[in-house]
Amino acid sequence: MGSTWIDLTKDTYGIHGTPDPRMVGKAASHGCVRLTNWDARQLSQAVKKGTKVDFVGVEQAKAPKAAD
């Protein structure tokens, strides 16, 4: 994880920076949004506790359904 962590209301979910910009957009986090350290720092300064976060768009991957 990088130098900045923005906690979301669901346990272990958050927005964080990474020291390696090549990792942005890679599927190494489980429930997190990864930004560059500088973008995460800038975002953390622009929001305050209680700011609503909505994830919108098309899901890229869904877990397979269990067999009945």
C-alpha cells in the first residue's frame, strides 16, 4: 500500500496510493481503489469524513455462482 489511505465504510475497503504507478488498475487489491500516491494524497485533501462515495459503471468481473 502507498502513503495515503482513505477508509470507506465497509471493513477493509478503501482508496489508497501506491508507490508503483504501474500497479494502478491491476487486480492486486481486494475491494480497494488504487491511485498513484500523489493522486491519493490530493484526493484525501479534497474530501472530508462523511463524504459519500458512489461506484458507478459496468462491473468488470463477477464471482462465479456456486453450483446448486
